Amino acid sequence: MKKICVVGTGYVGLVTAAGLADFGNSVIGADIDASKIEILKNGGIPIYEPGLSEVVERNVRAGRLTFTTDIDTAIRKSKVIFSAVGTPPGEGGEADLRAVWKVASSFAKNLNSYKVFINKSTVPVGTGQKTKTLILQESGNNDNFDVVSNPEFLREGSAVGDFLNPDRVVVGTRSKKAQEIMRDVYHALIIRNVPYVETNIKSAEMIKYASNAFLAVKITFINEIANLCDIVGADVNEVAKAMGMDGRISPKFLHAGPGFGGSCFPKDTMALMEIFKQNGIRTRVVEAAVEANEIQKRGVVDKLRSVMPDLEGKIIAILGLAFKPNTDDTRFSPSKVVIPLLQELGARVQVYDPVASDDFRRDFPGLEYKDNVYEAVRGADALILMTEWNEFRSLDLKRVKSLLRSPVFIDTRNIYDPCDMREKGFTFVCTGRSNCDE
């Protein structure tokens, strides 16, 4: 049983701490945010992530998982230290590493025996070497440590399953001692033959950025195909289904929508563009994907105006504020682009999301937040479905139509069939399927 400290109890850190404890390790989850730690000590969860509370509760009860704000003591007591702090985008799109450096500094000051510093956060290529240099400087050249890159591949809303049953584990280090320790940390996965990739630190750092950028490009590609399908009368769902049957392509991330958001794809594509720039070259593919993604978000308002040109004084109902279902994360959510555009055009907006309203309210305190779908729809001139929550998949359409002032329904996620919706009397616009019945 390894003694592990995970610094950071956000989406990545808390899932990592709980998951490592579930593998049989002794884990301390540490954070400077006293309010988060207080919630965790009282049996709560400070974020919304399906299945996480059960894993946390199970391992706290078993004595394998504890929480503290005393990061220094947690590091001194541990042999393996995971840095799982945030690396948000800076002003130029580059990753802001100040939180990582703080963890590295604490690590250096508490290096009382051999330890492994593991970057779980998404960091630019070369951060591992800079981390090692900083630790050496601040520890008085104490070299009794190793640095490892162990990038996360967690999807919000599915993070627990992704950690406990991953597609692969990537570990970047050339230290034999650190490699042996990491194999011990992930022994529960290795014995199940989960693919385990050992590489150097820079390759591990690049794997994370390359993976996320590729998926972002894939989403953007199918969105652009959807835009063309709307014009020519093709059905993007049928196109994507046939494309996905090709093993070289696969069906994953071929779902047209209002553009990608969240904590990973937007910041990681921007950071990768900056890494390219810093190395004297450009990534034209990723640059184009980022630009096209912002256009896709704004295009939602164009869809509405195609059937309701004048929005002055109109009431628009927005269903879904989170960037995807099963999370309360609204970072870079398409709704954060769509709602201000609607307001600029004179519309009044009333919104509903099952779990993300509190997070969204921090940036948009003046919106009319409703307690359920039907209160959000009541009296609206049009409805825009932005997030594919399960409860939005089986709406009482007869009731929705009766509550709307005019039966305008914009389905950005292609949940409903356009032919059926038009037969029910809706003025219906979707993504890449709007004219497929012609």
C-alpha cells in the first residue's frame, strides 16, 4: 500500500484521490480551499460527478482516504505526491502554471525522504524539466526525488468510470525507481491488462495535448459537415453513423452540436497553439478548429433568427447551461456565447439546467433561473435546447407547445426527429438534419 498525497480536490484531483484509494492505496486529498475540505470531511462532495460520492464514501469508511488543508504535512507523510491543480488559460491562451509551481515549491520544502512528484494536471511540454529544476533550487539541491508525468484522460460526467476502467495509463519518466513505484500505484489496473504506456516525460505531456486536440478537431469537423448537410438536405446523423463504421474513424465524437466547451478542449487547444508558437511553427489545423468552434456557437442564434428574424422583446427559453450532461461545469459552455448574443438582440432569456444553474449564475446573475423545464418554457416565444440532459430527451411535447407563445423549437443536439416535430406543429430547427425530409 503506497502512501499518496493528491494536491487539489477539483474534478481531476478528487476523482484521482478516490480512485487511487479504491485501488488499495492510502491517500490524503489536500487542498488550500478550506470550504472544499470541510464539505468532504462532512461527507459531502463539492462538485457534481455521477458515482463519485459512493467511491469517496466507501474509501473514507475503509480508512484509505482522508482530507486536509495542511499540504506540507500531507507531503511529508507521503512517498508519492500527485499535483492535480488547475492550469487555466492565461491571457494569451497559454497554460497558467502558478498553481503547479506552488505545489512543486511545497514539495521541495518538505522533501524529508525520497519522493515522486507526479504532474496529473495538463501542462505544456517541458514542464517536467522545469519542475525538476525548481525543486532542486528550492530544496537546496536535494536530488532525492523523481518527476513523473501522468496525464489524466477523464471525461466530466464519466470521470469515475474513466479512472477505474481507463483506455490506457500513460506514465512519463526514465527513472527505473519511479517506474517501479508507478507500476505499484497502478497495480490494480496492470493486473487487469489495462494498456500501460511508459515513455519519457515530454512524450507523456504531448500525448495529453495531442489527444484532446484531435478530439476537438473531430467534433469541429462533424459540426461543419452538419452545417453543409443543412444546406444540401442530407442527414448528419446518418452520415456520421456510416462514417463511424469505418474502423479508422470510429463513431466516437461524431455527434454534431453547438460546439465544444468544458474544462479541457478549449484551454488545451489554446495552450497547444501557444506551444506551437513558442517553438516557431503553427498548427493550422487546431487554429482552424478553434475558430470554427466559436463560429458554431454563434450559429445557434442564426438558426433561431432563420425562423424568428426579430428578437427584440422576445422571450427565449434556454434548456441546458452545462457544456455537456452529467456535470455542473459551465466553463466555455456554448450557452455562455448564445445568451449574451440573444440579449444584445433585445431578447429576454429564461433558463433551466438540472444541476448547473449555481455555477452559471456566478457569471450571469441577472438571468431568470427556473426550477424545471416547463417553468422555463412557460410564456417563451422560442425554445433552444442546448444540453442533452436525459430529462430533455422525453419532454411532454404537447405541454411544451401549449406553454410556448409560438411553437419555435431549436434543437442544437439532434435529440428529436425533425419530421415528427413538424407533424406535431413545431417550427423546428436542428443541426445537420433541418432539411433532411425534403
